[in-house]
Amino acid sequence: MGYAELHQFTQSVFIKMGCSEADALQAAGVLLAADLSGVDSHGVARLEGYVCLWEAGRINVQPDIKIIHESPSTATIDGDAGLGLVVAPFAMKTAIEKAKIAGTGWVAVQNSNHFGIAGIHAKMALAEDMIGLSMTNASALVAPTFSRERMLGTNPIAVAIPSGEEPPFVADMATTTVANGKLEILQRAEKEAPIGWVQNAYGQGTNDAAILKEGGALLPLGSDREHSSHKGYALGSIVDIFSAVLSGAAYGPWAPPFPAYVPLPQNPPGKGLGHFFGAMRIDAFRPASDFKENMDLWIRRFRKAQPVDAKQEVLIPGDPERLAEEHRKVHGIPLVPKVCQSLQALAKRFDIGDSGFLN
């Protein structure tokens, strides 16, 4: 499916929800960035979810996003329950502006919603010769090591580092063995999950991709204690604390769930989802040209690492997404039938007449 048509359709949905033209354009761009990068779990497949949150009164489509606390290099932002797809770019721009003055900029966000893929926000710093950092807490779907109870979200971390002639280094990863969106993809395809991704309500491993609906949980990065799940648990906890405890958002099991049909936790100790962003000016540490020259050398040397299998070269973080984007810009974005059906339902719901490309 063509990017331009899909982007226009997505923007039209956000406008029908009541977003301004600028916010709808921003939100559609962030959402489609996931599809272009091959991260299908976080792209237009989630569009219906945002609509449901709006219909449930949990998304404010005309938010008053504002700084509620700041220092020369830091800020805390209240997203006013806006789309995370809009709140996050505002916050990252704030971090970048802080970094221009102070060398580094750090921004915590409260009262937001799901912000798409973390990497798209971290990459905003690259054009300014800065290192970008982006993270967010999320719905409590993850059981800590030794726990049956779901306490954390998939809580991704993204870091984008500029280079010279080589493509930038972009690491974007959940702190769980797999992101929840991957389970949703398996459910739509009616496939099983690999052992090590999830556990059932009793803490036992299972390959049921729909087990979260029956009280199961995602597992931290590492899957189990023998494979260092305590490290994934610690990473997810760090993201939760930076994003939510620091900002004043709801944390741990109180984080608001993405599915609108799931009741909100009672008496949360904060407001909405939380995010955390950072921007570090390279020339605050050393000349940017020298750093980027060394990054090129770093990248080239790692690419030349001897592979285990000659058919599979060693990759740099960000390579799979970059290659997917190059391919999909030319050949279009593939959508599974259930996602097409979801978009067709939205076209009917909002009376968007130019949606024939979805057939």
C-alpha cells in the first residue's frame, strides 16, 4: 500500500477526531514512521486503538501542552492527556532547545498517552549533531522475575547517535523479550508465540499468543532467571522510574492501559503515561566532526566483524529499520487483512470517501 495514500488517510482520521491540521500531520507522520521502518506492531495497526481511547474520553485532541517545571537544562511537561504522538515531539524539541543552551537537555513528561515507536523521537536530535534518548513507560503487562503479577510495561529505550558518512546508530528496543505488538501480530495471523515470550497466569511458560487476555504476562528481556531476566526487569524498572516516577505520571501497575476497554487502575499515584527524553550536544564533549569520524570508523569495523554464517553479515543497530524503509518507500507498506478491515471500518465510521485504496 502506498505511503502517501496511507499517510493522508491516517491524517484524515486524526482530523475527524478533532485534531488540528498540524497535530494530525504530526501524529500521522510518527505513526507511519513505524510502518515504514518495518515495525508493523506500532503503526496504523494501532490507529483504531487511538480512536477507541478518544471515544472513551482518555485522549484530549486539543491539548494545552506546557512546561510545569524547569531549570536551564531540564523540564517537566504536562501533556494534558494529548496524543503521545504529538506530546512526545514537543518534549523532544524542548530537550534539544535546552541542549543548545546548556550542552545537554533532559525532559520528563506526565499526563500523556502511547507515543508510537521510541526511535522516531530520539532521531530528532541527529540533525542537530546531538545524541538523542527516548523512553516511555507503558501498560502493565510484564511480570518481574519470580512474579506472577504484571507490574511493568514493555518500557522501550531508544538511543540515536549521529555519524559522518555512515548511517546513524539507532537502537530502539523494548526491555521485554518481545513487544506486545508482536503478540498482536501473531494473534491476527493465528500463530503461536515462541516459548520464552510469555507466561500464563500461574507463571508457567506458554506459546499462547493470546495469553495476556487470560491473565498471563510478558516476560522481561532474558525470559527467565537462568537467562538473566533480572537484567531486563532492572532495565524496565529504570525506564518506569525515569519516565513516570520522575515526571509525576502513573507508574508500575497504575500505568493506564492502551486498550480502551480495559478499566483504568484505581487511585493512580500520578497522571497518565510518562516519557523521558534527552539530547546531548556532541560538541559539548569534543568537536562534532572528530566524533562523527570516529563513529564512522566504529561502524565500519563492526560491519567487518567475522560472521558466524557467511550468509548473515553483522548488522549495526538501526540497519533493519533503515533497509525496511528504503524498500517500503519504493514497494509500499504491506498490511495484513485484519488491519485493512480495521482501517475500512474507520473509513466508514468517519465517512472518509477517498479510502478505496484499502480494498
